[in-house]
Amino acid sequence: MKILITGANGMLAKSVKERLKNGNELICTDVSDLDITDKNKVLEFVKNLKPEYIINCAAYTAVDKAEEVYDLADKINGDGPANLALASKSVDATLVHISTDYVFNGDLDVSKSYVEDDAVEPVTVYGKTKLHGEQGVQNNTDKYYIFRTAWLYGDGNNFVRTMLNLAKDHDEVSVVSDQHGSPTYAEDLADIIGQAIEKKIPYGLYHATNQGFTTWYEFTKKIYELSGVTTKVKPVTSEEFVRPAKRPKNSQLDKTKLLSQGITVPSWEDGLKRYLNN
Ligand SMILES: NC(=O)c1ccc[n+]([C@@H]2O[C@H](COP(=O)([O-])OP(=O)(O)OC[C@H]3O[C@@H](n4cnc5c(N)ncnc54)[C@H](OP(=O)(O)O)[C@@H]3O)[C@@H](O)[C@H]2O)c1
């Protein structure tokens, strides 16, 4: 299959390329080859290429910085996916787009997890622009997969790497213990995308993270335990660790819809073990 991957130097894109490299023709573009905010260029590029799938891994992902640059973040996260959806439709391609738990307000009781149809109410610039992107896809093509993910880590700067670096010169680190979610290994999300394409599951919006829920505090303890690190982990509240963009207390995404399509999804502990072994 001919597959266009945008934002191809990003963390998730690296795993997607690896997952799909066998048996497919991959055309990988970064912002210098194809800026997804340039509507005419996107339409022309896709018209000439005629891919069967477009996988959009391009995004503005600096959650805190986004608070100061709404227009830039919205162009990339909001307008970009709409351009790609229009282009997909023009050549009858399927668009795969990645979204986030930040489309929710994160206030749901942590005994529950969000399903795809729950009411969206983003409270950060990043979340608002990513919701705009979902709508841009849904309003411009029917042949799409939107995978909402969360707490992604892989080949790039990420939480696991940060915590391991901190451990090098700290006897103790403080980590928030009241935010709940699923750490998601980019390789596992890439595999979900691969399975969805290969199984041709019904188009639509799916929640896609590793299985199981934890907190950043428990996640850090597991990272250190599996790495043989002796640095202590101190639990703190979100209120003690204020960031420019408010973090959701509940990022738990229900995966029933995805799993009911026969997609297999490993646990977050299993993903972490493989990441650390790599
Ligand atoms: N990381 C997470 O925890 C997380 C959580 C939930 C959802 N997501 C979503 O998952 C997806 C993948 O995230 P990621 O962490 O892999 O992102 P990433 O590493 O930041 O990669 C994004 C890529 O997009 C490129 N890009 C930026 N603007 C572009 C433009 N106008 N045209 C083309 N490319 C552009 C970036 O290039 P430059 O670096 O050159 O700007 C970068 O290579 C995103 O949709 C993100 O919103 C991520």
C-alpha cells in the first residue's frame, strides 16, 4: 500500500514507519517537505501522490508553550488535519489522525474512564486546538480513523527519559500522584494503527492507549524499579506542581470500542518493560 506519513521525524512517526515498513511504500514528509498548514500545497502533493492512506503524525505538542501561541498551535493542530482530510477525500484515501485525552476536561471521577461519546470540554489551548483538529477531520471526510491517545513515550524526549535523567543527580524526586492515565508506548500505538489498517476496522473515533491505569507517581516507581534505580519517589498533589497548562486529573480512556474490533493492546507495564529493554 502507498502510505503518506506527515510529521515523519516525530516520536510516534518513528514507530509508525518501523511498524509499516514491510510490504508498504512509505512516503515520509517532515515540515520542510510538506507543511500541513499549507492547504494548497497539501492538496497538490496528495493529488500527485495518490496515497491509499495518510497517517498524520504532525502536531504542535508543546502543551505549556501552546498557552502563549494559540494561533500557531491552532494552525497546526486544527487547520492542518482539516487540510489533510480534504486532500484525503479528493483522492479517496483514508486519513489516520492522532488526538488526545486533553479534549476532555479531566474532571471525571477516577473510578470511571472516558468513552468516545463523552462530552468534550478542553480546558487548555493544546486541548482546544486538538479538538478543532478532530472536527476538521470529521467535517471533511468520512474515511478516517481518529485515535485519541495519552501519556505517549517512545524514541524522543519523554517522561521516562526525563525521570531516568533526574535520577542521575537526585536522591529523591517529587511526582504527582493525583493524575490518572495510561502510559502508552509509541510502538504499541503504532501497532494499533497497523492492526486497524490491516483489519480494515470500521471508520471512526477510537480511544487508543496501552491497557491499565496508573498515576505518574506509580509510573515513576515502576520505571525506577525496572531500571534498578534507588532514587526515592515522593508523591505530591497537582496543586503543589502547578504548570502553565492545567493537567487533567483523569486521562483514563476506555478502550472497549477498539478491543471489540479484535485489536490487541498490551498493558502499560508490558510496554514499559519493552521500552526499557530497547
Ligand atoms: N506526546 C504525548 O504525550 C501525546 C499525548 C496524546 C496525544 N499525542 C498526539 O500524538 C501525536 C504524535 O505526537 P508526538 O509526541 O509523536 O509528536 P512530536 O514528537 O512532537 O512530533 C510532531 C512532529 O510534527 C512536526 N510538525 C510540526 N508542525 C508541522 C507542520 N506544520 N507540518 C508538518 N509537520 C509538522 C514536528 O516537526 P518539528 O519538530 O520540526 O516542529 C514533529 O516532527 C500528535 O498528534 C500528538 O498531539 C501525543
